[in-house]
Amino acid sequence: MQISQLLLTLLAISLISAVPGASAAQDASDSTPTDAEGQLSDDIYIDDKKIEVIKVRGGESEGAGDFESGDSVAAFDASDLDALGAQSIADLASFTPNLEIVTAGATTPTFFIRGVGLNDFNANSSGAVAIYFNDVPKNSPALQLGTLFDVENVNILRGPQGSGNYRSASAGAIKIYSKKPTGTYNAYLRQSYGNFNAADLEGAVGGPIYEDFLAARIAFRFSDRDGYAKNGCGNADSVATRGVRPDAGLNNGGGQAVDDRWSQCRDDVPFEGSNLGNVIADGKSLVPEGLPTKINDQHNWAARGTLLFQPTLDQEWLLTLAGGKRDEQTGQGQSLGTKQENRNPIGTFGSAGRGSLGGADGTSYIPLEVEQARWKLDPCLSNSTGLDNNSCSRAKSDYTNFASRSVLARDLARNLDDKPWEGDYNNPGRTELETWGVSLKGDIVVADAINISTVTGYDSYDRFIGNDLDQSPNQNFEFDTTDNGWQFAQTVELEGSVSEAVPVDWQVGGLFLYEELNVNVIPHFAGVADIIGVSGRDYKQKLWSGGMYAEFTFNFWEKFAIDAGLRYNWERKSINYNLERANTADFPLFARETWQAPTGQIRMTYNFKENTYAYWKYTRGWKGGHYNATGGDDGVFPADPENIDSFEIGMHGGWFSGLLSLDISLFHYNYEDYQLFTSQQRFDGLPEFVVLNASDAEVYGSEIDVTIRPNPATMVQVRFAWLQSQFLDYTRIQTERRAVGNDLIVLNNEIQATGNPLLNSPNFKISLTASQTVPLGRLGNLTARWDGAWTADTTYDATNSRGVPNFEGNQFLPKHTIGQRAYWIHNLRLGYMTPNGGVEIAGWVRNVENKAYKTFAFDASSFNGTTIYAVSVPRTYGMSVMTTF
């Protein structure tokens, strides 16, 4: 852990230099008013939102415009990001009502705002939430979850963006702004160290290069952490010393597939001489040697350089070069089998059905802690061995077996097992990602009332993801994905005012995005490729996207204004696809589609007084179509664009000189052709994860944000959201092939989801923040901060968390199986700052109660008799030191 040693060294230097640094900083503050990082700044409020304004020859904060043009905006500044320990925008979701960010890995995020989003983890996914960094769109999921460092603001715009510089933002947008260079020399260094040997180093240095014309800023962040989850397959025996499962033809019949005499970590072992495709088994465990005992580690770095060029008072150019790398294990969670049959022997308790949560999966795997939990629930079994304790009759034994499995299934659905950060993984996987990007942003005043702004960006990435999706000690369904891509984006905008006599402000602009993706997916299904005939898929997708927009604001009365905007959206995708077959010729295919549609919005605002107003808004939103590059004979097929009609009313108010601020919004969405990511089961192949159109959907709800500042040292913030969502018309068909006598027949199972809630749309969510600073006079000050969040029941599929019914028509999985019950999380932080603000020392605890909750789940019962879960990070705690120079 070289970074840990470097961090500890820097920590010591910072503490030793605290007093001299305080003196130097104090001298500087005597002559020039500066902020905590030595930057020329003032604090201002726009609609009672505190915005840091950097005084660079009149320039303003990059994030301020989002508040002026948006109504429902949730904002996080640098202090919020530090308190929450945010390493990416995914860490903000737990504390932002009506925002859900689901990650099935460090580089595969999906975003939902107000229940609207797309749970697609494929490389060519295009979500409903637009992500921007310094106004450059980040279209590919591989680019969207970059490391947060030296950030000024993160703004979350709720609701469809029908006009302006947004594409495919039918749910909303997330905009990230880094800190700009300034006209003064300044620097900071933040070092953190915590449990799991977590080390984090972040810093920046900036200042003028040549007079008032050229300034620069360089920033970086390094993060390193050991794994926090235990792998039962770690340190497996060497192959030479492993036991052998004997040939099935011997007297013992080959024994059980799972047996401590030959299994390494409850894995299925093929008997000696069995046929494994092209290999004859030697009867030994297939678990590799040398696997780590701790998994879910983290190793990443990111850096950014920025040049600010101001040749005249009327021009500003910002050039940014950024790069980063991840090299860490692919995150592993839990799997719980569903293949065990659990029929009521007397027909009076529960309902008959094929399947039971907590049983074996498609092989024979059951986590030991799950089996032990059932033994304790069944009075007819030994608690230590699970064998019959000879205390029950056959009838009673049958009944207690059924009852114990039913209780266990309910408990697992609600809480997982009692060791949520332990598992048996034969393939911890690996994720490697390199990203590079460059952007140029220009602002030019061409006349007294006309400005031109231009944003040009280029980004590229290379990625590998080795994913043990079954999260078990057996090779059931694993994937290796190698992909790379690049994008070019350009936006040009012209804005101005008509005249003082005609109070109309206007904007016109255009946007363009081109993207290329190259993707190769190799599945590993333990010999299943010989059955389904698929050994991989390879495709290249190209995207052309453009739009033209115009907006105006008419302040036709002192208290009343109307603004409207219109955007024409155009998008084309082409895909060269090749399905690689194991035993027959490959299946190549080319497809191309073009989609286009107008969108827009109109808003009326009534101003009661300064900083207090009410508004009404209608928005027409749109998201382009999508190509499904699946592993079946369907090859490539598109999902149609989705459309949304949004109606919203709200109010913002500020009272008592900033002591109290209040934001209220009520909204109603009608969706047409709602895009839904789901599994599609075919009788002749593996389940395919595809984007389908779920016909119509409806969403309505409300948000309330309240901030109270009784004095400059005290802040209380409450953010509350209420959300109702449902599919208005959605039915799925699942197929299965069964033998009836000597014939094979295909059965269609209709899965009715009409009336069920949309994915990732909890009915209620509330986040609370309380901060109190206690002055210590000449000794400095202490600041305590608490952040808490409560999230109501959440479902991760269209079945309202019950999973896919079996072919007897029963939804045998308990409620919350493919979802998460309501839960609380809490963060605490206590910081000490020297009198001049030059050094801050803080201790922090995140996820104080060590709450294990599901962040994603899906049902693979129809394919492999299992359910899969991503699990939250456990409690973390540590210390950080920030030194400002």
C-alpha cells in the first residue's frame, strides 16, 4: 500500500506545518479577502441557494445558470461532497429524494429521477438522465461515473428537459462543474485514511501564469482500499492435494456434488470421468487456486489540468484535459437459490408452488449460513448438522420442513442472510477502465446585449469487465466484456436581449454528438454454449445525434413572466453485429434506424416579491430509440423512442433575510412507449436482458425542500419526496418447452405488470442534514454534521419485487425479494478548523448502523434457479486532514 505510506507522511507534514501555515494564511487574509482555498470570492444567494462566485474579471460560478433556468434543482457543493464521502455522483443518490442511481459495477451506472430511467447495464446503453461535466455531455455509461475531485457544484435537474442544450433527457439531467483557475495562487491537499486500509489523497494547485490573461489549475485524486467482503473460495487447496469425487459407476454412485471431501467452498464437483464438453473431468474441484480472501477492493486515480485564457475583457476560454484509471475487482454481492420445491403437505398453510427462496440454485449451491438458518428454524433437524434428530413423525417433519422454508424465504427477502458481506466466489472478476478527455469552452461578448458560447469536447475510453454474474462458487453464467469507444460533442449558443423597452431575453443554439462503440462479449456458461450454440457476440455501434433549439423569456409585467422553448431532436444509430456460434456459422447483421421529434416547454412565473415566486410549467420530453444486441437468434432489434408529457406547479420562497427557504413542487407525467430494461426468457436459449417498450406509464408526486439558518453557525435542511408510479398497460410473455409424453410443447406464461410501480421509484424518501459550528475563540472552531436518509420500499423489476411467476402461475418469491424494504442510513462528521481556516482535521463515520441493503436485484429463477443481489458498502470510518496553502 504505497499510497497509504505516502498519505501518512503527508498527514504528518500537514500537522507539523499547521501553525506556520496559519501565520502565512493570516498575513494573506490581512491584505486580500479570500475563501478557505485562497480564492477571490464572495458568497451570494440565487433563490436562497448559496453559490460560490469566483471573481475572475467578472466571471460567475459555472453552476449558477442551472438555478436561473430550472425550477426543481438539488445542489451539492464541495462541503456536501466531502461530508458524504462522495467519490462519484452515485454516492449522492441515497441523500437525494427522487434520485436513484443503480450500479452493478464501478463503471456501469443507471440513473433514475422521479421514477424515470433505464436499468440497462449494457455497453451501448443510453439512459433517460443526461450527464454533463463542465457542460460536455457524457453519453456512454463508461464515462458517466467519473471520480469527483476539486468540484465546485453538482446540480441535479429534476424533470424532462424539453429545450436547451440537452439530449435524451426525458427524466432530467445531472451537471458537474469543476473549480476554475483564478487570478491568485492557491492550493489544497486533503488526505484521508479509514478502515479496510482505505487511503484517499486529493489536491489542487492553481494561479496566474501570465498577468491577467492566463491562469492554470491542476487537480488530482488517488483512492485505494482493500476489499471489504470475505470470499470463502480464497486460499483454496492446491489442485495436487484436492480430494477426488469418484466415478458415478462405483458403488457409492459418485457421492454428492457438494461434499467437503472434494469441494473447496461448497462448489459442485463433477465426478471422475464425466464429460465437460471438450474435457474429461478428473473428479477434482474446478475452483481456481490463489483466489483472494477479501474482495471488492478499489484502486483508481484521476487528474485534470485546466487553462483559463482571457485575451480581452469580452472573451474567456477554458481548456480542460482530464484522464483517469480504474483497476479493481468487479463488485460481488449475494446469490440466493430458488430451485428447492416447497409444497404444503396439508394444503392449509401457504400455496403450492415450484420454487423457494433459500433453496439450491441451478447447480446445488446453498450458502452455509442459509442452510444453518433453516436448521435452526426446523425443530425436526439438528441445529449443527441439519440431519433428522428423530424427534418428529413423518407428517410433522413434512410440515416443519415446509414451514421453516417459508419463514426462511420471507426473512431472506427482507434482510438477506446474516452475513451479507460474505460469499463463495470462484471468479471475483476484474474491472479495468481508462478514460481520457479534452474540452474547450468559450464565452464571447460580440455586442452590448449578445453573447456567444461554445463547448467542444472529445472523450474516449477502454474497458474490460470480467463479471461473475451468478455470484457463486460454480461457473453458471459469467461474462467477459471488452469494449472501447469515443465521442465528439459540439454546442453553440447565441443569447441576448431585445432592448430595454422590450423586456425579452432570447437564446438560440445547436448541439451535435457523434459516438462510436466497439463491444465484444464472451459468455461462460459451463458447457451451455454447446446446447444454445452461442460462444460470443461482437458489435460496433455508431450514433449521430443533433438538435436545434430556441428559447425566450418575456417579463411583460413586474410580477409576471412567461418563457418558452422549442427543440428539434434528430438521432441515428447503426450497428454492425455478429453473433458468434459454437458449432455453426456466425450470424452477421447490419441495422440502421433514424428517429426524430420536436420537444419543448412553456413556463409562467408569478413573483410575489424578490426571491418568492410560484410557477406552472408544461414540458414535452423525448428519448431516442435503442438497439438490443442480444445473444439470441433475434440478433438485433430496436426499442422505439419514449415520449413524456410533464405538468408541474411549484413555489419557491425565501423569508427573514435567508433564515428560511422553501421549495415545493407537484408534478404529473404521462409516458408513451416507456422504455424498460428487463429479462426475456426463451424456451430455446438463455435469458436475454433487453430494452422493451412497456406501452404507457404514469408518474405523479411532490418534492419539498426546506432550509433553516437561524444563525450563520447553524443549518438544518429537510428534503422530502412523495412519488406514485404505475404501468398503465404492460404484459410480458415468457416461454418454456416441456415434455408431454413423447412430445415437446411450448408453453406461454403471461406476466401481468399493469398497475405495478415503475422500477426504482420508492413512494417516499426523506433526507435530513443538521450542521452546527461551535466557535472556540482563538483556538478555531468545531463543526458537527449529521446526514440521515430514509427510503421507502423500492422495487427493482416490473413485478413489484415478487419476481417472475413459475409455470404453475404462482409468484412463489416473497415480497421484497427483487426489491428493498424501507431503511435508514446515517453519516456523522466532526471537524476542527484552525482560526484562519488553513487546516481542518475531521473524523467521520458513514453508514453508522452498518446497514446492509440491496442496491440492485434481479430474478434468474427461470434460467438458473437463483436470484442475484448487489449489496451496499458496510460501515466505514476514518480521519481526514485538509491543508490550504
